[in-house]
Amino acid sequence: KILSIYGEYVMKLVLNTPGTYLSRRGDCFCIRTKEEENEISARKVEQIILTTQSAISTDAIELALSFQIDIIILKYTGQPLARIWHPNISNTNILRRKQLQLVQHPYGLKLVINWMSQKLYNQAHLLRELAVNRRDERKQVIHEVIRIIECNLESIKKLDSNTSIGEVRNNLLGYEGYASRKYFETISFLLPKKYQFKGRSKRPSLDPFNCVLNYCYGMLYATIENLCLLVGFDPYIGIMHTDQYNKKSFVFDLIERYRGLVDEFVVKLFTRRKIKQEFFDIQSDSEYLLNEIGKRFVIQEYFKYAERRRRYKGKNLKLKDMIHYDLQLLAKDILEVNL
């Protein structure tokens, strides 16, 4: 009912039961439901995630901020609804001014080409992994799609990088979109038959696979937004994605290079038959939603996966640390480039 995902010394506290109330008792969080009450030291908590009809007191918020604990409120789809952070969070005005200039500068386009190239590379890599143990006609299908993705990857790399994103956006979206469409067709082809799907559906999610994938993307969005703020970026100032009111365009830009890691996680949940039909509720418009049992399972498995250390740029890092490391390097490069 109350999910606590343990790392080596800290945990992610996920309040997933309707009616759960989080309050403060000294330097501890007090978690109360109808059935029980628990206390957890704030020193052991890294992040608090609230979902479905839970509540938090202002005293608990104050305690979290004093320990620099990130607080996220998720929608039923897994998308971040709100975030609470300290008003003195690190901020670099020079970095944000330069961030504004990237959309008109060739360096901004080079960044986007790099991110999109990484996305397609990750797609091909995942399909290559899924083909390893195949001994039927599916292996040939997979390798044909890998060839298509790699062809579109090369086309993206060959785009004129000495102009601005506006000049090549349509071409870039065309190459990326076609590769991703073939990629997800192949992912569907490799899933157990009852979980195969007709294509990507975001809102609403029209099948179990897209429902779980969208929910996990939502948790990844929340992580990237938090790290943007910590490093000093403005989540709303995008390069590839056009600026719209209340749209975190820069988060949408950055997530592209990490989607493949979430895809891998979700595909393995389905191919290893860990996902059950009872995890979902179906709305009148055929929208699939994770119910309380489904959310509990997916969130717990996701954070286990995110806490796993992997070799990345010569370091053994968790998913959050990988992204943080990349954003720190990106900030350094943007501050040094002559825009």
C-alpha cells in the first residue's frame, strides 16, 4: 500500500494508496493510512512521489525542503502534475540567457542532431539485443528494421548543421518519425500476442503496452525536470520542440536520448510476462489506465531498474546520476560556446 524503494542508504517514498496522509513528527515523516501508521527518518528519503488521492501536510513539505528532498505529484497517467522545490534552488541566469539563443544558433541544432541520433542508436541497439536469441523468421524482420533505423540515423547526421533548427526541423522530424514508427511496429511484433498493439498512443493510451510505457515516460520526465532545475536550465525553453504556454519544451528535447532505456525496461516487463491484465482499468473511451495494483507494481519495478548501476562514460552510475552528469557537461559546454 505504501511503496518504499530502497537504494543503498536512501529510499524513494511513493504514496500510492487513496487516503494516505503524510505528516511530520520531529525529523521523521509519519505515513498514515486507515490500517496502519509508520515513521521514516527524513535522512533516509531521497524523493517523495504522491499519486491518487493522497495528501501531505505543510509541515511535511517544510521537512522535505530542509533535507532537499524532491516532492512530485503524479497524474493518473504518470505525467508530473506538480512539483515542490526550494525557492533557492541553484540558478544560473547566464546559462538561461544562452539557452534562449540556442534555437537560432547552429550549436543548438548540433545538440538536437546529437540527441536524435542517440535516440535512433538506442532503438537499433535494443532491437539488436532482442534479435540475439531469435531462431525464426522474426530475426530477419528485426534486422531489416534495424537497417531502416540506421539508414535514417545516417540521414539525420548528414543534415546541414551550420544552420538553425528551424531550417531542418521538418526533415529531422520526418527521419525520426519514420524510424520510430518501424521500431514500434517491430516491438509490437515481438510481444506476446495478447499485448501486441497497432502503434504509439499517448493520451489516451489505447492498449496495455502504451499505458505502461507512457506511465514510465512520465516518471522519466519528472526526473529530467528536477535535474534541469538543479543544474540551472529552464525546463520551458526548448530547441527542437516549439515553445508553447505551460509546455516543458526543454524536458521534451532532453528525454529523447534516454527513451531507449525506458523502452528496454518496459519491453522486458512484457516479454518476461510480468504484466497482468488485472493491472489495468479500461475507461468508456477504450483508454487503458493502471489501477492501484498496477501502479504499485510498475513504480516499484521502475525504481529498481533506475537504481541499478550501469557502465556509462567510464563510470558506474544510476539512471538519475547518468542524466545529472550529462546535464552538468551540457551546461559547461553551453557556457563556454560563443553564441
